[in-house]
Amino acid sequence: MNLLVTGGAGFIGSNFIFYERKHHPEDRIVCLDALTYAGNLSTLASVLDQPGFRFVKMDIRDREAVFALFEEEKFDIVVNFAAESHVDRSIENPGIFLETNILGTANLMDASRKYGVGRFHQVSTDEVYGDLPLDRPDLFFTEETPIHTSSPYSSSKAAADLLALAYYRTFGLPVSVSRCSNNYGPYQFPEKLIPLMIANALADKPLPVYGTGENVRDWLYVEDHCKAVDLIMRNGRVGEVYNIGGHNEMANINIVKIILKELGKPESLITFVADRKGHDMRYAIDPSKIHAELGWLPETMFADGIKKTIRWYLDNQEWWKTIVSGEYQQYYEKMYGNR
Ligand code: NAD
Ligand code: DAU
């Protein structure tokens, strides 16, 4: 099997490559990544020189280059992780989200059609469903929940999902789509809640909690997401959407308190700052379809996963301290300077 993993130098894509190497060492993997601020080749150091692995620095917006790679490689499966992924950045600058997340995905699917790819898997997000109210804990996102996006990021992801499903119906491209809840684990860029709070706490810097901190996210350890994507792209039905989540809803403020406790830092570091524009209140996934059809269940409980994650950030300070220098420092000043 010849597998294309786009966005494999990012957080989930790199964890997915490690998962595939471990569980399907017989498969060849080509990782395509533009190495934006969020992509880091050093993350892939352990697999870069392995036989059956190839890294290609490429932008999915570059249609000609994408087509040339597909012609050369004749992929069996394409898994598209490549995206602009941070909601706050999409509020600052929506354009690049539309280009990469929508047009880039279209380029990959057009090449998949032309070169007869056997499965195109689109990695999407629960954010396409919008949000749920805090006072209705009985409500969950199912695959039938209407698309109702809040941010330029989630809108661009929803557009790509709909395009993928349209390519299935119109052209018969064998697509599948997965919509996962919030991931955490090793190699997550420290602009996202959990690694940002770990990094700030370690530096005794204020921990910026948006609004009241009551917003709820449904957290899943990244390896459990990778396992789900692997199952869907190999055994999931084409033309179908699968929700992925582990029923682990937590308020942001509680996550932050857990991190401080684990690191032995005072809660006085918590600083409530101006809320995110259009901030979604609650995400909660109903994962019964993927459980019933593919037998998927999460394996890492949050209490263990968060300890493992904090340990990883403590043990790998060079990885994140290098990437938070430079461009990221300017971003941090811009986002949090006047908040
Ligand atoms: P990330 O930002 O850590 O990584 C994105 C990767 O894509 C980076 O390596 C980046 O260099 C690459 N990339 C960006 N633009 C590109 C382009 N034009 N061409 C080629 N490569 C490009 O993101 P992540 O958190 O790993 O998310 C991966 C995917 O999973 C995204 O599609 C995201 O929407 C989805 N997702 C993320 C989460 C989460 O909690 N992080 C949850 C559900 C779904
Ligand atoms: O639900 C899946 C989505 O999860 C993915 O599709 C996105 O790619 C991923 O970035 C993530 O989106 P969120 O917006 O939920 O993640 P983020 O880590 O940015 O924020 C999590 C929550 O924490 C959210 O309610 C905003 C809040 N927050 C975030 C940051 C960065 C803060 O309170 N302070 C912060 O500094």
C-alpha cells in the first residue's frame, strides 16, 4: 500500500505517521507538508531515514506540483491532515484558511480522481457542527447534526467536507470524512490551549483564559484519533462521515487548574482575558457510529493522557522552545498583548 499523508509534519499528522509505522510497517508512506509555522521537520526525525518513508516539502495549494507527485507515486490512499488549524488565526486572517483548507483540498481530490486513488480520507473537525448550550448536557453532535459553523476556520473545514461528499456523489471519488473533537498529546504547537498553558506555567507567565473559562471541549488523546482514522480509511464505508470522540467533556478552567496542580504552580497565574470572537460554548461528540461499525473505542483516559502529555512537554523542552521563538513570539504579542 502506498499512502500519502498530507500535513504530516504537524501535530496529528506526525502522530498518525508514527502510528502507521508501528502498526502497518509494510506500507509505504509519503509525507507531503509545506512546513508552515505549524509544521516541523524535526518532529519526523525518527522516521525520515527509514526505508518506505519519503518526505516531500510541498504546498497543497500548488496544483501542478500536487499533480506531478500523484503521477509519480500512484497512491492507494490519501489522508488529508494539511490545514490551517488555529481558530484565533482564522479570525485574524481568514484568507489563507480558504486557500489551504478548501482549494488545497480540492487540488488533492482532483489529483486523486485523475490518478485513481482508492480512498481519499478528509480529516475534519467537530467544529463544523457549531456549538451546543451548556445547559443541555443531553445534546451531542451526531453525523446528522446540521452544519452550523462559527469561525472562518470551521467554515473552511465545513466547505472542504461538503466538497468531499460532493466529489463522492458527482464523480464517484471514494471519499470518507471524519469529524473529531479536540486532540491533545505530544507535538502539539504551543498556540493551542493545553501546550500553551503548560509552557506559560513552566515560565511562571500568566495563563490567559478566554472569557469566563466555562467553555467546554471534548478532549481525546491524539493516538486514539490516529487509530480511528486508520480504521476508517481501511475499513470505513465510502461516502460516509464518522464522528470521533471519547465522551470526555471538560471546562477550560478545569483543564488549566489540572495543569497548574500537576506542575505545582499557583492558581494565581490564571488571568481571565477578553473572549474569543464568536467563541463556541460546548462541543460534545456522539461516537456511536464508529463504535458500532468499526469497533473503535478510546484507550487513553484523560487522567493518564494529560500526565503523559505534561511529562512529554517537560522532557522535550528543546522541541517547543525552538519553535516558539521568532515568528511565534510576534504572534503571541499581537494576540495577547492588548487582551
Ligand atoms: P497543525 O496546525 O498542527 O498541522 C497542520 C500541518 O499542515 C502543518 O504541518 C503544516 O505545515 C501543514 N500545512 C498547512 N498548510 C499547508 C499547505 N498549504 N500545504 C501543505 N501543508 C500544509 O494541525 P493539527 O492540529 O495537526 O490538525 C491536523 C488536521 O486535523 C487539520 O485538518 C485539523 O483541521 C484537523 N483536526 C484537528 C483537531 C485538533 O484538536 N488539533 C481536531 C480535529 C480535527
Ligand atoms: O474541536 C476540534 C478543534 O479543536 C480543531 O478542529 C482545531 O484545529 C483545534 O485548534 C481545536 O480548536 P479549539 O478552538 O477548541 O482549540 P484551542 O486550543 O484554540 O482552544 C481550546 C479552548 O480553550 C477554547 O475554548 C478557547 C480556549 N483558550 C484557548 C487559548 C489558545 C483559552 O481560553 N485561552 C487560550 O490562550
